[in-house]
Amino acid sequence: MREAGVPGLGKDLIGLEGLAGETIRAILDTAEPFKEISERQIKKVPVLRGKTIVNLFFEPSTRTRISFEFAEKRLGADTVNISSSGSSVVKGETLVDTARNLEAMRIDMVVIRHGSSGAAKFLADRIPSNVINGGDGRHEHPTQALLDMLTLRDRLGRIDGLRVCIVGDIVHSRVARSNIFGLQAMGAEVAVCGPRSLIPLGIEALGVSVFPHIEDAIEWADALNVLRLQLERMDAGFVPSLREYNRVFGVSNARLARAPRETVVLHPGPMNRGVEIDSDVADGPQSVILPQVTNGVAVRMAVLYLLAGGRPELAEDAKRGSS
Amino acid sequence: MSERVWIHGGRVVDPSQGLDGPADLIIEDGRIADIGGGLEAPADAVSIDASGLVVAPGFIDLHVHFREPGGEHKETIASGAHAAVAGGFTTVWAMPNTDPPIDDPAAVGFVKAAGEAAGGARVMPIGAATIGQKGEQMTEIGELVAAGAVAVSDDGGPVANSGLMRRLLEYTQSFGIAVLQHSEDIQLALGAVMNEGPVATALGLRGMPNCAEAVMVARDAMLSELTGGHLHVCHVSARQSVEQLRLARDKGLRVTSEVTPHHLILTDELVRGYNTEAKVNPPLRTAADVEAVRQALVDGVIDVIATDHAPHHYEEKEREFDDAPFGINGLETAFGLSMKALVEPGHLTLSDLIDRMSCRPARIMGLASGSLRREAPADIVLLAPDESWTVEPTQFVSKSRNTPIAGWNLPGRIRRTLVAGATRFEREAGE
Ligand SMILES: [Zn+2]
């Protein structure tokens, strides 16, 4: 079993829960030199040349898959995409059989996106390849939280001591969980805001405070991470209508204008403009939504590189050596 | 045939008669013929040396799931009946949620006959409360009872409709049987796969709150109060359900209840890591709930221990947590796990435990067994309460090996089980 080049990072990246701040910092630092590669004419550093990576997407997710695919290609890996909107890659095949097949094919790394919480760990426990969780059910989406933190750090210069409020559908959100665990490990204060029907009971046990009113959250926070409101939540009776949701919890410029500071606004995408976030916010100066997309590729390059055994201090050299 | 059996030299613990001390037993024609100190061996008697062992009335489990018909790869009536005697049980009540469900007299007769043919524990069929267990139309309960059903239940799920539950609690009174209820408000438990709380939140799994159970316990207790029918609440797991049961007892209602060994000791912390072996319905709850159901059993607010033995094939458990089936294989670990949960920490004496596993189930359901008094069926278990052993699921007699306590060291070993005076299971010391 390969050892990752960062202490505290094991064979896989399943979640940020339990990762130390220094481990997360090392990943973010490793992402820095990779950011610059994406700006070049030839966007490749062949540190993963000869490695095979499978992107195993049981749920449709264009943006995460494309971000991983760019990251893999820019590192010179051979990639295969396996997508299925159903519950199994080959009809009727169980996840345990998928794992056995991947093992037999001697794949180096697997990125998995799956609708069931725990699916990434399930796979990681059964194959020797490195497994990266690209989002499992409502559990975690660690690379999303890493790119959110990298973007915050870029904009505000630090994470330690920041106040970050996650806004919206917390109960169904893997992005929320990864951000809570990651931000806390990095020394930030985390709160959540949304209708109580979309906030898990007892979330305070995770060290998170709850704002019932968006105005109070905006007053408190240095940054808002605004989550997408899935349209299904309305049908399931969590909120009565999107219109009311926008009125009560929507992040608008009018609301942001009353903040005592320049609030940074993140959104993991895809956005429902006019529901959880107004267009003038999304496209405005406080939004870091496009830098998030750019950083997504860099963070994923860093994770792939480190899990493959790369050392963080060598990322800079790897970049230089290839130019 | 009048085969005699002489069980001698043991410590007889029979809470139904307040007995705990050295005594011998003589069995004749499958019944207890004599019990007392220094009984001579009758001529031609089979001799069973019980020295160093506890001799107790065989355990009675009011809640098992044998998967026949429809799920024979998990358990058959025969394999279940043998797993039962390996766990010290001489009588088991089999839930009707098979495929198809046991909702007509022929099906009841099938379970009864297969149980008799198995040569393990006595298998008593529970009839479905509603046709197809769909919760719509009552089964022909009189016919089911005539065919051998001992109670009715839609377990696997609840009887959700309040009006129908009322009619069931009324109609069953003509036949002197209880309605066994799996208490779960479906809407409050929608899509849930574990207990609602911090562990579910951290794991991103859908949780069911305690009140999904307790609201139905409260409703059904009121329906029992209204109708006078015998409500038996299955597998109590939540502390708020205990409050409702305490109220029902204080009012003197005909409400009885059971708790499983796993709910007496395990918590939802065991689910961490997406351990599907700990996926069970009702779910493992918190330490406060464990404490409450344990205390309720001690106080008599909860009457008995029942296993909710729910065998599943290992492949079915080896999958995504959301998709794995609910259930724990319980018959062969029930005594040891209950010893560890209750007797070892001093909450109950061994005699109290035997009471909760044998005498009380017989008493609340009006069975002749669960006692070693003269004329009672010679359903007997020989126990080595101090012998510790390791749970090794591959050694289970059950066809399945789904348990979250594999590798646990448990006190209390079953050494021999007799049904109607015949030895149906035997194990050497240390085996
Ligand atoms: Zn049940």
C-alpha cells in the first residue's frame, strides 16, 4: 500500500472529518504551484504519467467530473470515465463486484461519486487503489471543501479565526459536512443558517451554531457559503415554495449591503439564480464563485499528486522540471 | 412410550416457583414428573449429570424471523429451530413477514408442521394481522388461531391505520390472543436507516427519531385502554416509549412489551464506519435509551427479552449502508449478550434473567411452559453461567451470521437444551 507524502493523509481521501489542520494546510499549500500550471499555454506536468485513474460516477455530476478529469490529464494520467445514473455500473452489478473488477484491472486511483453515504469508504476498504471521494450521499465532498478553503484563503489571506456561515439545505448536504469538519480543523468558526427543517437536529454537537435568520448570519460572518436548494426539497415538504425560500433566506445585494464588512460569497454550484442567490450577488464583486472553479482543478491535482506519493515540497520542483 | 430422564446434581433456578438451589428432576412422557432434593434415579432412566450447571426452564422467544417461505437462503424453519435450541430456546414465536406472508390457515399450518418436523425448538406461528400485511383488511383471525396461530402481527412494519388497529385489538379478544405491534410512525421514519442524532448527522445517514416509535406506543396504549385488547409492543428501543409504557402500567392496561438483547447494550456509535451489521430496525439508539430500556426491564415496565432474530445472508449486508437490510442474528448470542448487559454489571440476578427470558414470556402469553413445576412440559436448558466464550459467527447453527458483536467475549454458555424431555442440543464445556 502506497504511503501518501503528507502526514495524516492515508491511502484515500474519504472525508475531512478527523483530518488535522496541518494535513489540510499541506494539501492547500501543494495546490498553490498547481494553480499556476492552469495559467500556462501547455497545462501539463507529467507527474502521474503511466498511472491509470477511473472516474466512477454513479450520480450525474458534470462539473465535479470535468474538474477531476482536467486535474488528472494535466498531471499526465490515463483516465477512464465510467458513468451511470442508475445504481450500478453494469446493470445488476453490486458495488462489491465493481470493487472486485477494479481491483482485477489494477487501477491506480479511483474517484467515486455515489448517492449513498459511505459508498466511498466501502470501496476504499475493498481495493488497494487510492480512492478519492467525489461526493457520497449526504456524507462528504472533501475536494469541494478544500477548494472552498483555498478560495477563502486566497481572498482573505487566512482561514484561522474566520467566521464562515453555510447557508441553506444543510441536512442533505455533503458540502456542508466537509466544510464544517475542514474549517474547524483549520481554526475557523462555523455556523449554519437556513430553515430549521433543513438543518439536522443536534448539529450543535458538531460545534456549529445555528442562525435562524439570514440577516443575523450576514451580520456575523466573514464569508457565506451558499448551498444549492434542490427543487425536490419542495416536493418533499421541507420548504413550501422557492419563492418564499428566496424571500426569507435568499442572499441578495440588499441584504449584503447591511453587513458590517465586505462579506465573501461562495457557492459550490450549480446555482439556482433567484432562489438561494440573486444574480447580482453571484456576478458581483463579493462573489468568488469563478475562482472556486479554477481552484477546484488545482486542489484536485494536489490531492491526486499527494495520494500518489508526491511530497508537498516537491510539487514546486515537479512543476519547474516539466517546463 | 414412557421414557424417563433423570437430571441430577445441578443448581435448579426456576423463578416461577421461587427456586434457586440444588435439586434433581425426573421427566416422564415429556413432562416434569418430579422435582426436589436427592431424587433417586428411576429404573431405565436416561441420566443427565448437571453438576456444575444451572438447570432452568427453557427460554421462550416471542419474536423471531425465520425466512421460510421465500428467503430460505437466509434461514429455514428447520435451521432457525436448531439455532434456537443452540441458544437455549425451547419455544420460539415466528413472525409472519415471509414471502408470501403467513396470512391464511394453510400457511399457518405449514409453519407449524415444518416446525414440528425440524426437531429443534417448538416453533409457534404468528399470523399476519392484515391480508398480505398490507395494513388494509384484517385476516381471518379465527381461522388462523384454529390452525395454530398464537398471535397476530404485521411486524416488519406497523399497523399504521388507527381505526384498523382498534378493530384488531377488539376482534382478537374473541380468541384470547395479543396483537404484536412493530411501533413505527412511517412518516416520521421515512427513508431512515439509523437513529436520528449526532452520529447520523456526521455520517450523512437519514435518521429516525425516538418519537417515531413512541407516538405509536402512546396511540396503541390508548387504543388498548379504549378496547381492553392485549397490546404487545415489540422491540422497545426509545426512552420516550418507556415513559408511555410506564404510564400504561400505572393505569393497569393490558399492555406488555419486549426488548432485544442488542437494545440493552449497543448504541448507534456502532454504526460509525457504515457498519451494516449494526443496521437494525428499530435502530440502535443512544446510551440514555439503553439505560432507560434496561431500567424498564429491571422495573418490570418492559416484561420480557425477545431477540427479533433477523437473519440475513452475508452478501446482503455487504453493500452500501442505505441498501443493506435491517436485522441482527440474535438467537445464539441472546443469553450471553443479556448476561453481559444485565447480570455481569449487577442490574439483574441470573434468576431474574431466566425470569425475563422464560417465565414471564410464558406468563404474559399464557403458555404452559416457562416453568419446571410438576406437569409442566419438560422444556429445559442447562447453562454454564460462568463459562465465557467468543462470538464466532461462522460457528452459528443459524444459516446466517449477521451480527455486530463478532469477536465479543460473552459470559454464559448453553450446554444442553431439552424439548419435551428430549435433548435437542448439546455442547461440551469449552466447545
Ligand atoms: Zn419489528
